[in-house]
Amino acid sequence: MKKVWKINKKAPEKFLEKFPEFSKLTLQLLWDRKLTTQKVIDEFFSPDYEQDLHNPFLLKDVKKTIKRIEKASKNNEKVAIFADYDADGICGGIILYEILAVYGIKPEVYIPDRNTEGYGLNLKAVEQIAQQGIKLILTVDCGITDVEEVKLANKLRIDVIIIDHHQVLKNLPKAYAIINPKQKKCKYPFKELSGAGVAFKLLQAVRIIQGFPVSWEKWLLDLVAISTVTDSMKLLGENRTLVKYGLIVLSQTKRLGLNVLMEKARIIGKPTTHMVGFMLGPRINAASRIDHGTVAFRLLLTKDKSEAEELAQKLENRNQERQRQMERIMNEARKKAKNNCRNKIVFEGDETWTSGIVGLVAQRLRDEFWKPAFVCQISKNHAVCSARGGIAGFNIIDALNNCKNLLEEYGGHPFAAAFRVDIGNLEKVKNALEKFAERKLKKEDMVEFLDINAEIDIDDLNWKTFDEIAKFEPFGEKNSMPLFLLKDLKIIGMRNVGSKENHLKLLLEKETGDSVKKINAIGFNLVDSCDKIELGDKINIVFEMLSNEWNGTKELQLKIIDFKKV
């Protein structure tokens, strides 16, 4: 689909005059992020771990949770951690494991099978946990929508503490305690923590009560960084502080498993959010997508070098299998979606698609068609579906609320969610979602806009500009890598690169004054556009500015996001 280019409005002169110590480019990027006061700008550029993190005791039920853990320790009760199967849940589970260790508790760990059990608590799991004599369950990154499951646990005389960050629905489970900043009457000021981030705030409270040094909690920030980035949480406010320090911890992590996994992923030097999001995170998530989440949990917990090597290699193999399955399912889903292109949503399913992959496919379909995408694994009795939104005017949770009487369970965020439905209701759900989209989405909503921070000239492509942009790291959700527009570039070199020759490598030039400047550029997965351009053509490009290091040399390179022939 063609994208509409939209250059952001220039920052007003009053704002530029207010902060003369910054360049116009830096101020434009701050304005675009709505960072307009001295306090928030200082916090953004110089996150202070001691000052910028909020008081963990502001979270509702934190003290109640700690007292219940203390009681479990005193009475030698059996405790279980019920962690979601993705990287956020796995990291949160490790944090809870460390908390319980403080109280001398070695918990049972239950991670549901993504492909057979689906998301969140389930009745069978609760019964199985009860049979082990468990008296306390702590969930992490799940549980906030599991009303019936908590009801069963209560009936079996098991206390449930829910530690979650997902959207709170109207009916809350009657749990012993709920720690979720999104729930009503929770005074915690920052609502965008990851699941592991919420678990970390509980750990902070434990650290304060126990009088441990701050360094004890800081060594767990590598897990918080991984969870926050892989779960696409906003990298502003408290999350920015947690991730910035977390990446430092990750670069010197004491976790054998993480070190070995980073070696497998070829992460060298200081890790970035890009490395975590596209190299490390997918390998952790591959455990549950292809195998079982316990593989990743054991890897992050192990202190045995040989076990770390074995488990990391297993994840590497699973990730390669995930990539193969992803390519197959994506090709099949794309063909189906093209046959239904007039609809305002993409809604596809198949018996051969695995639930561990459908979320990734939904994300790709959303990006390709720029419509809310719903992709389902269909079995004899049920369909397990993943949804991806992010389209203006369409809130996935609102859409699912609209047909909740047809769903067995659902949960997530306004931009990403999952649900389970009886096969007899699948078509009804599809129709309900299409009707919801018809009401909510206008034609102009279904065109992808590229928000360009500024138009610049080729003279601005230098290391000084690059260093200015680097100050905005770590990049991520709501703090994405800046996009720039450069016009009237002549193509003087063009070739396909990559193992599948699906990337477009260009050498571009532009006359500036009495000289001609040249710059290298690469467009990932843009090779299909090759038939539209040829040597000698002039193009306008929207791009990110990168540093390309190869064989000891370092050069500026442009990552083309989109281009148009002049």
C-alpha cells in the first residue's frame, strides 16, 4: 500500500527561544514527543534512577501482597508462580522467583502451553495446581480477566495474587490481591509498565522493607528492559529510565543463559533496543511459539554453563523453525486476505496455523493492508485468535467488548489482544467485528501515514546530526527513531542484496553548491519496488539515519522507509 507522507508541524518560535541551549533539530524532536517543560526534558535526557522512579507502595495491594508472602513463608505453605509464556511473562516470572527466594520459598512454576492451553489461567491448570497442595498462586503478565479461574481457586482454598498490566475489564476477578496500575483506585502515576515491570515494582517494595542495597534490585533491570521492549511498551517516563539502566545491566549481565543467548544472536558490544526487540526477544519468545516457555525460563534461571549452552541452542533452533513457519503461514494468510480486500478488517484462519505464530502474522498483515488484523488457529471445537490494531479510530478491546457474549475469553491492550471462541461462533464474531469496523473506521483512517519529523538537506547528513539523534536513545514505542525527508536524489548505483536478494541497496547523489555529495542507502524488503526506478532516476526518500560498521570502517547510511519517484 502507498503511504501518505506527513511532515510534522514545526515547533513554535516561543518553544525554540525557551531552550536556546539546544539545536533546532533537537527541539523539533522534543516538540514532536510533547516534551515541552524543563522537568520532563531533563528527565528524558538524563534519567536518574534514584529520582525518576515512582514509589512502589503507591501500587494498590503491594503491602497486602508482601504480608501474604510473609504468611506463606511462616506457615511453610506451597506457592506457585503462574507466568505467561512470552518474554514479558518469563522475565516477570524470574523476578517473582527472586522475590520468593528472599522469604525462603522455592515455588512451583507453571507456564501454560501456548498452543494447547492458550493465554492466562485455565480451569484445568488451577485443578492441577491444587492437587500439588499449593496454597498461594502469584500470576504475572496475566490473570486480570480470569474471573472463573480465580473463582475456582477460591473454592479450592487457594489464594490468588494477580500481578498484571493488561487492560482492566468491568468485572475483576475476586483475587486475594491485584497489583495492576490500570485498576481503579490505584494511585500509581505511571500506567504503562510491562508485566515484568509491575513485578519489579513489587521487588522494589520488598527491597525497601528488607533494607537491601539498591544494587540488589538493579541487577534485575536486564529482565525489565527485555520485557518492556519486547512487549512494545511506551519508552517514555519511567519506562525510559528502566530501559536505559536495564540495557547497561544487560551489557554486563550475570545471567549465564542471557550471555550465551546473546552470543547465539551475535549481539556484540552494548545492546540496543533494536537488538533486544529483533534479535534477543524473538529467541526467548520462540520457546513458547514452537516448544514450551519453560525452556526460556530455565535458560534465564540456570547457573550451569553446559545447561545454558544446551538450552540456548535449543532456542536458536526453535527460532529458525519459527521463521520457517512464519514465512509459510504469512504467504497463505496474505493470499486469503487479498480475496477479501474490500472488508475493513483482515480476518483469516486455518487449521494448519499454530497459535504461536498467528500474532506475528496479524502484525505483518496489519502493516501490509493497514487494517485491523485478526488471525486464528482453528481446531475442531475452538479458534484461538490474535488481533493487532493501531489504526486510528479502532480500539481492539472496545471491539471485543462489543461481542464479548460470543467469546470464551479475551484480553490485551487497545492495540494488541487475543481471544478464544467456540468454533460455532467464529463467523458471528467475524461479522460483529466487521460491523464494528464499518461504524468506527473512515476511508482516510485506512491509509498509513508516515509522520516525518523534518525535511533536511544532504549537508545535514553528518556525524554531528547523528550524535544529536543518538541522544534520544533508547528508541522504542512512542519514542521511535526519527524520520527525515530528503528530496531530489539521483540514483547512481542500484543492486539487490541479502540472502534472498530482497533488500535494495542504492548509491545516491545530490548537487550542493559547487560540489556533489554521495550517500549510501538501503531499503529492507523494498526490492519489489525495483521495477519502478532505474539508474539516473531522481527520488525523494523518507529515511532513518544509521551508522554502518563493517571490517573496521564506519560510515553513515540511510535506512529507506519509503521513496517516491520525482
